[in-house]
Amino acid sequence: MLSLITFLPIVGMILILFLPKTQAKIIKSLTLAITGAQVIIAAFMLGSYNYTMAGINDPKSFQFIEKFQWINIANFPLLGNIKIDYFLGIDGLSIPLVLLTAIITFVATLASWKIDKSIKGYFALFLLLDTGMMGVFVALDFFLFYIFWELMLLPMYFLIGIWGGPRKEYAAIKFFLYTLFGSVFMMLVMIGLYFSTQIVDNGTKIYTFNMLAMMDPKNFVANGILSPLNPNNLRLIAYIALFIGFAIKIPMFPFHTWLPDAHVEAPTAISVILAGVLLKMGTYGILRICYPVFPEITHQLIWFIALFGMINIIYGALCAMAQKDFKKLIAYSSVSHMGFVMLGMASLNTIGISGAVLQMFNHGTITAMLFIIVGVIYDRAHTRGIYEFGGLATQMPIYTGFTTLAFFAAIGLPGLSGFISEAFVFLGAFQSTNIRVITAVSTLGMLLGAAYMLWTLQRVYLGQLNVKWSSLKDLDFREYAMLVPLSIIIIFLGIYPSAMLNLMNSSVNAMVKFMAEAPKVFGSLGSL
Amino acid sequence: MENLKTLVDSLYLLKPEIAISCVLVLVIIMDLIMDKNKTFLPYVALTGFIITAFLVVEQYFFKTSITQNLQKLLVIDAVGAFFKLIVILASCLIVYFSLISKEVKEAFDRHGEYYALICGMVIGMFFMISSADLIMIYLSLELVSLSSYVLAGFTKNSLRNSEASLKYFVFGAMSSGIMLFGISIIFGLTGTTNLLAVKSVMAAGGNSLTFLFASILIFAGIGYKISAAPFHFWTPDVYEGAPITITAYLSIASKAAGFALLIRFITLGYVQQIDASGAWQLVAGSIDWKKFFTVISILTMTLGNFAALWQDNIKRMLAYSSIAHAGYLLLGVVVLTNQGLSAVILYFIVYAIMNLGAFLVVMLIANKIGSEEIDDYKGLGYATPFLGVCMAIFLISLTGLPPTAGFIGKLYLFTALIEAKMIPLAVIAIINSVVSLYYYIRVLKHMFLTRPQNEDLVINTSFAEYVIVLVLAVPVILFGIYFTPIVNLAKNSVALFLQ
């Protein structure tokens, strides 16, 4: 099941490579069919998902597990037997993101419909990217995770670089270098963890890349460089390196500068993917790897995670306020909203972490919608200057309706999904006493968020219509097809958030419990 | 008489060398007999190389590690056989490349000497890989060098070409002079040129500053062959000026032989014993090769990568990239363990495939557009999507990103470093590989991100070209996803190393 949803796009890619260039329609339809199939598979998984199984650090309670031996080399010098598993599985942390990925790629396929340059190449790369994203969320072996993580860099580079705007080359290489810089350190940490974890396999001890084994104190090697048993371990440094690798993806201040460039230059569909799914990989990685593999360090540094969350919230909002480019404004609003995720994670309690995961999902859908909205107006007017518009509400009333919905959801208006997750984040963060001041300051972000969103609404949609735009048409069918499903999700989760919260509840509980107990275990082992 | 008998008895160990000498003679004779018709010469060479390759494979499976025969001049073991295999397979591919290279075809009337010289290089490299004696090292090094000086200037049609040859010669003569000086000092100190004997004299307390100095002088000659900084100066000019086939050949075969020689030199001359865990224990009081190689390796890769950033000629860029890769390969030597050695071997398999692939695409493109400037690659990805995509695979692999074989190679090198707890070096190396992304991706940027200058340009690929490009591109992806075979090969090669 998970292999199917992950590798279906690769199959599609291979089919597309064999199709002739001229068959644009077939290529597009095929891509749509594949991403549609992904949504169906994801929905099916949701249907048969067992809400009571927790996952996190317990391999038995993961669902849809697929585990095969992938690499098996006996008696390698010094390393002993090398075994790497192909190990997939999902729990309450990953299933919302699997759903999100399926939905967002489907919508993004629709958003790519108007691509007219090298269609074959575009959709082939698009599907490759899809596999990479899906793989990151389902992999439970660090090695596999890393391969998927790196797999999506190259397609992303080309998608921005070939189909992007005027400064595409700069934006593409900046994205690539930033992310690679983060991920190579992840590789070193991965190797370090490999040498610190041993499991028993057929009676002999072997090193392993299995993430879940890395979370289990009884697997630590006495003298491994990242093992708590080793008094000279480098866990703190490794944690920071790994965290930065993920933080670049979030993107956390001060590593966020690639994001506005990438967003502004990327075509609409790619912006949708970038904001909708890619940013979540950073926070997902922190929750999936940094937290449970290094619980004691997480506790040490939790204040800084909250602090950077706060900086993201305030700084992103202030930057957004200063933008004249509509798309750049949305990009900075992403920075601000991802700050909420970090703040929620830093609370280390059930409400806060649930809020963070929910915020990941909600931000994915809301920002995707916002970028589509920008794309709609850019397609028609070929400009994104906020000050060049005005009064669009009279010219494009339905479009303005959708925009208002998305804007209000982003602000966090009660009744829409954004409200629930932000409220949960703040509820959770206030309960955590050591970050209370930070949380208090962060609430300013909600105010700033309302300010720049409403101000933008006023500048673009209200007031006097600029005569230049009096020929703009309202939404067409394809745009409805993109905006309606996202709107439904936003409203539905605003009214009935339990649908998503129940899904992640047992996993989040397990995680909070693990995080609360682990430092004792990890700490006492360290002094042995 | 007794000596002669041992010599004859151990002759079977030299089968590959004998075979390749026969090929050399055959090529020369046929070239002389068949005066005008030279089309079959490459096929003669190719057949000879393939036969030799089988003999090398046979040598690989000699179960016992045989040292100390052949008058203590040579060592025959699996590691040596592996490097010979790399050399001979690279030679086969280079002959194939030469068949489809426009540059080489234009010098049609001198094909005889071209293939004869390649054979000469192969013989030299084979001896280089197995030598255990300083004189043997020097002789084989010179044999390789002299053949390659001529090959570098083979096409004779441009000033660059002659410049390459001359520069190569001047730098080569200089390095081997330095090396010879080092050898003479060692001979003066110990009265022997055999590395094992030298080691025992050293272990008995014959150590001194002079000795240390002499070791570094000898390293100059080896460093020149593997183009390690600061002995790399010839590389960019020679790589740029030489015909592409020869550039590719130098970057793989000559480097493989150099690394084999380096490993041989260190293990025979300076390693007291290899303990059970596979760590190499240096002779007490010998030069601290660990520190020495750390410095050389950092210098080499940093210099290679940063200089490559500013290159506009793709051959020159790949030259600097090959310097950087020599730096990465040295990482495997730095740790002085069997595990490091297996990482070097693994990286060599991968490096040979991807680097040959990159040079092949450059050659095919140069065949069509007649240029090697990166600026002329604008939009080529649209003129020839096949070559464009394959180039992307090779370059991404050279950068070391998954899911390509280059990633697996780097992974094992870093694994060796981290296992040896050399974290700062690993960090420097990994930052280097991020830097390298910038210049590799620059080629792809020109190929795909910019529109072609000439929209109608279509580059057709012939069947022979398709085949050879795929032969190199497919393994890069395949070994990136399923790397058990190459890791096993690396493992088996070192299994019997000096034990």
C-alpha cells in the first residue's frame, strides 16, 4: 500500500518518458490520473486506519508496515554485517502529511495545466518530486529517509529553474545549495547514529539505520560517538546539525532567505507544492527524528526552539507587511505560520504538539489556496504588484469570495481550520511554563497576521477598480476544481477538527509520554 | 640456476603483463605490415585488452596472497588485481571512445602509435600497481609517464595540444627527478631499494630526519601521478589540451595506478602490521602519514573544488573536479585501515564509471558542436535530451547525491572517517561536496535552464553512441539503488590484504 502510493508516480514518470512529446493532453491526463489515484489510496488508508495504534517509537504499532531486506553484506571490515531495510510505515504523525501530500499534488497537477514549455519534462519531474515527498513521510529507515529527502532536490531545482520567472536561475541554485548544505550534515549525523546503534540480528549484533531502533536506549553502543553511553559523545552538536538541516527546510530564521526567492520565481503549481508540502518536511523531520532520537537534548534546547518559533512568527509577519509583491507576501506569511508549528512543538505537551501537526496540515491547505489565488490573478494580469490592483471585488466577485475565505483562514478566524490549530498551539504553549513569555510575545503575531492580510485584502480587492483591469474574467472551471476542494477542507476542519485530531491523538500522546520519560532513561545511561 | 627456476616458476603471475606486451608488439607489427589500412587496429587492441582483462580476473581469484616472489620486486594480490582490472576496463572503454571520437579519427595516419602507446601505458601501470621495490616503482612510473607525454600531444593540431604535452613533460620530469633524489637518499641510508627491507632497517632504529625527508620526496612522484596538491599544477593544462579520450584515460587509469602505488608504498614501506580489526599500525617513529595525508587531502579537495568554480572550459572544470576527487579518495587512505582501503576501492569503481561517463558526453558533444566551452552548452539539453539527461546523471553522481552511485561512494568514505572519529575532516569534506554542486550544476544550468542559441540545432546520437552512454549511465543509477555488488567487490578485494 505505502509502496504503491510512493512509487506510483515513478511508474507514471517512466510511462511519460516513453510518450511522444506531442501528446501533451495524454501526458497531463496521465499525471492527473496518477495523482488522483494517490488521493484515492490515501483516502482508503484513512478509512482503514486504526486510531488506537500509536507508533512513534514502537515498531509494532505502526500501520501499513512494509519491511524487506534491501542491502545485505556480510563481514565488511570493521562494520561487520551491513544490513539496510526497506522499511515503510505510518502513524498518527505521518498520516495527516500523507493525506496532505496526496491532496496538494493533485491540486498542483491542476494548477500545472497551463504549462506550455516542455510539457513532457515538466510532468516527469513533477512526478519524481511527488515520489520524493511521499517517501519522506513514510520512510522509517534513516537511510531510506535520506534518499527520499535528497531525491526531491533535483526535480525541484529544474522545476524552478526551467519553468520559473525572470530570476529563476538564481532562485533555483539558492534553493539547491541551501537545502544541500543542510542535508549533508544530516548525512554525517546519520552515519554517526549508525555507529551508535546496534540491534541483534540472527544472534549477531549489527549496526542499523533503523530510526525506531535509534530511539530505544537498550540498542546504544558503549563507545558510539552519538551514543549517550559514551561520556565524550557529540550528541549536542549532532542535534544542532540535524536540526539546522531540517530548519533550512521549514524555513527557520535565519535560514529562510531562499524561500521568498524560490516562491517568487517558481510557477504557481510549484509554489503550491513548496509551501503546501515541502516546508512540512522540515517540521516533520524534527518531530520524527530530532525529538525521539535525542529526547534529552530536545529538553535542553526547547527554549531555543520556541524562541526561533517566535522570531519566525514576528519576523515573517513584519516582512510580509512590507511586501509590494503579492506572492512574496504569501511567502513571508508562510515563514510566520511555520513559526506557529515550531512554537507548538516546543510546548512538549499533547495540546501543543497536536496543534503543531494540525497547523502543518492546515497551513498546507491554506497556503496552497493562497498561492493558487495569486496564480489566478497573475495569469490574467501578468503582474503581482499589490498596489497595481484595487477593487477587484466588483470585477471578480466569486474569486474575491474564495480569497476572503483563504485570508480569513490564514488569519485564524473562528470557524475556519486555521483558528483551531493556532488556538491549540497557544493553549499548549501557555501550559509549558518555561516558554510562557515567548508565547505571550508570539501572540502579537496573530495581530500582525490579521493586519497584513486585511490590509492586502483592502488594497487588492476593495476600493475603486482600476480601469486597466476591467476586462478580467472571473474563475473558470479548472480554478473551481482547485479552490473548491481546498475550501471544503478548510471549512470542514474549522467546524469539525476532531476528524484530524483523533487521527493523530494516540501518536501524539505516545510521543509526549516518551519525551517526558526519555530524558531520565537517556540521562541515567549517560552516567554509567 | 636456482634463481632462474624460481623466476620461471613464478612467471604465471605475470600473465596479464605478458599478454599486454604481446598486444603491444602485435599492434606495432600490424601497423607496419598493413601500411594504409588501419581500421582494424583498435579492434586488435580491444581484443587484446579483453583477453588481458580475463587474465586479470583470474589473478584476482588467486586464493593465497602471494608476496615476496619474483625476486621481491612485485606483489601480486587481490587489491592489485582490482586496480589492474580498473585500468584494463578503462582501457577497453577508451579504445571504444577512440572509435567514435572525431579528434582521434582526424589523426588517422598515426593510429598505430596511438594504440601502441596506450598498450605501453597499460604495461607501465600494471607494474606500478604491483611494484614492491623503489627501482621498480621508478621504472614503471617513467614508462607510464613517457607514453602519456606523447599521447597528451597526440592530435598535434592545436597549440594547446602541444602546450599540454610540453607542460606535462616538464612537470613530470621535475617530479620524477625529485622522486629519484628521494630514492637515492633512502638507498644511501639503508643500502637497499626493496621496500620491505627498507622497513626493517627503519624498524631497527635507522630512523632519522633525513629518512622522513626522503619519504616525502618520494611522495612527490606519486602525488604527481594522482594529481594531489601541491603537485597538481600540470593537471588543468594537460586535461584541457589533450584529446578527450586521453584526458579521460589519465583521469581514471593513471589515477588508479597512482593510488595503488601509494597504498603499496605505505603498506609495504611503513606499516608494521595490520591488526585483527584491520587498522594499519605504522612502524614506530616513522613519518606520521595520518597527519600528512590529512593536510594533503584537505588541500587537494579544497583547491580542486574552489578552482573549478571559475572554469569556463568543461574539460578544465573536469580536471579540477578530478583533483577534488583525488582529495576525496585520499580520505580513505588517511584513516589507514582496511575499511578505508575498501572505501577507496568502492569509490574508484564509482568514480571510474561516472567520470568516464561525463567525459564521454563531453566528447560526443564536442564531436557535434566542436566546442568545449561551457557557454556553448546553452540549451543543449533540448537539442539532445538523451545526452542531456545522461550528463545530468553523471554530474549528480559526481556531486554525490542519491540515488546515484556517487552517493554510495561518498557514504563509505565518510563512514570510514566517522568510524575513525575524524569528524573535523569529515565536515571539511562534506562542505567541499556542497561547493562542488555549484560548478557541476552550472553545466546543467546551461544545458537546461537557458534556451538554445540556435533553436534548430538537433544533435543525433548514433546507435554505437547510445549503447556506450547507457552502459555507463545505467550502472550509476543501478548501483545507487542496489549497491550490494560493488560493496561486496570492495570487501572481497581487501579481504586478504597483507594477512
